Amino acid sequence: MSILRPFLSRIVRQGRLTVVAPDGTTEIFGQSAPGYPDITIRFAHKAAMRRIILDPRLGAAEAFMDGDLELVDGDIMDFIGLIRMNTPWDRGEKLKDKTRVGEWFDGIKTRLNSINRRRQSRANVAHHYDTGNDLYRLFLDEDMQYSCAYWSRPDMTLDEAQVAKKAHIAAKLALKPGQRILDIGCGWGGMAITLAKLEQVEVLGITLSEEQLALARQRAKDAGVADRVRFELIDYRDLAEREPGRFDRIVSVGMFEHVGAANFETFFRAAANLMTADGVMLLHTIGRFGGPGATDAFTRKYIFPGGYIPALSETLAASEKSRLIATDVETLRLHYALTLRQWYVRTVAHEGEIVAMMGARFFRMWTFYLAGATAAFESGGMGNYQIQFARSRHALPLTRDYMGEAEKSYLQRRDVKGGRTSA
């Protein structure tokens, strides 16, 4: 009996997992079932198996990254999916790889790790986003939208779904000509450029990534909107001190996850101070279903240091301190899972290029990250929230009809891709 039997026999019930030990002996866990993959994994040595016993999530990730855990039948997406499908969040199942004391300690580490003072925030962003724009070009859509797309039809391409996401968000901003827009965490500029093309507005995009900043500025110039779209390397806290009350609208997509739980109230206070009296903000963020939790060790160490996925309750409670009114909340339950699967397919298709660029260990780490994230959004406790905030109850129309009307109008435009939008 392998050292993994007590753990795996408790977890894997549906779907078959075959484990090949370093000496060639095999053990089978679970049984084949419709909708569940059958997987075979092989371990290079017992030390890799012990790593999983000591810390199942981080241990499995590092064993796979180091080549000590090999997928013989199936791939890493199938393997992680099998484990997560057997422990679905909405049925109250858990991986149960931590004691209550261990979970409490993870929560403490998450909070300490996500304090994110200004210098640390910039270092955390550089860790993930300054790995080079060429990597992201390989698996993202044409507009380089590195956030959840919006799948209004099941047969959409990734590019179409990202176009739909931008139109969906733009509609919720209730844009009007002449407004000043702030994009907090602007990425490579696609959203900011799109907004400026959809309406005659001025946009300031801010980022902490040198790589993103350079490309965003070039894209605005190429799109012919550099006179109305600017980008700056600045922390949102510093901007709030410099330009209070300046912006009619704020949009922030995929940035709130990097703020850190300790700074939630600071973020909303800064946002409220940056807005005019009739200002509106649209926050698009990954969210945690249920209550507050902790960031897993693999994500903390390798992917998003300083990051934390908030529960909806944490987000709204923090916004209330600044007297922001949550005027609309939409839960995107499966949209990110669909997006991540597209990113995974594209990543695997470019394996040779990514290995040549970043190395084989990085490629395995990246696929583990994408596969784990997909499983979390398909069977785990993760989703996305789009929350609209206003400072005044009079800032927006009384009904939501304007959103659908604007979104339909934007999607009827020939092209709403960042930098290439045309009337």
C-alpha cells in the first residue's frame, strides 16, 4: 500500500485514478463514471509522494513542475479536474487537506502576505506581469484581455467573448461625451482604448507594470486616441491624493484581487475620493462564494504574491465604509471557467515557444495554474462579480434598461476591439 492510499481513497470516488509508484507497482482509486476522466500518473521517486502528503496542493504542484509527477494518461487539466469534481464546493465537499488550525494559520499568512504597501504592490505586480508581453500574446485574445470574458452565446470565440465583456462593462458605466474616466489596473490598455472609441471621453489608465505601460501607450498611439487616452505608472492611493474629485467614471477589471484584504477599505476610500459627486464605478473582480477564506500556498508563492480573492460580503462591507451605494451586482458563475479553458488550450498549443522563452518548469507551472483555476471556477468556490457603485442615488437612471440598450448599441458597432474600434 502506497503512502498516498489513505488520502486518495478518501478523495477519489468517481472517475478512475491509476497511480504508478517509482518501483512500478500500481494502485487504482475510484471507478470510471460518465463525465469523469480516467487518469494515470507516475511518480519518479517516493520523495515526490511524500511532498503531497505533507502539503497536497503545493506538493502536487511542485512535484509536477519538477517533473517528478508525470501524467501518463490525461493531462494536468484532467487530473486537477478529477480531484476537484470529487470535492465540489456547492455540495459542501472539501479537499480536507488542512486541520482547522492549519486553515486558521493559512488565513493569517494570507492577511500578512497581502498587506501590500506601495513598494510591495509594485514588486508583486512585476512578479506576474513583467514576465514579458510576448508570453501573454501567445494565449490571450487579440486585444490581450487578461480577465474573465463574457460568454453571451456558447459558440463564441475567445475574441468575441472579450469584445462582449468590454461592451457589457461599458454599458454599465453609463458613459456620456466629455466625461473623464479612470481605469485602475489598466493592463495593456484595451479597455481604456475601447471606452474612448465608444464615446467621446477622456481616459486615464494606471498600472504598476512597466511592461504593460509601454505597450499600452504604444497601442493608444497606434489607435489614434493618444490625445484622449493616457497611461501612467502610479499607485491608486497616490493618484487619490493628487487628483481628488476628478473622475466621472471609474472602471477596474481584474485588479481588486491584488489589493489585499488589509487594503479593501483604503481602496474604496480612494475610489470615492477620486470620483465626482455624481461619479459611478464598475468593479469587475474574481470573488469567493461563501465567506472569507485564504489564498492557497501555490498561488501565493508562484502566481500572485500578495493576492487575495474576496468574498462578496468583504467587498461590500468595505465599500460601505466610504458610503458608496452598490447600485447593481451581477454574478458571473461560469464565464471565467470558459475563458480559462481557452487560455489553457492556447497555452498548450504554444508549448514549444513558451518552453524556449521561459523554460520547461515554467511551462508546467503555468499549465498547473490555469488548470487549477479552471477547476476552481467549474467545481470550486470561485466566480466573478461585477459590482456597480455610485456616490449619489441620483447618478443613474431608475431602471436597468439603459444597460441593455447601450450594450446592444455598442455590439452593433463594426468593431469594439481595443485600438481598432470603428463607428
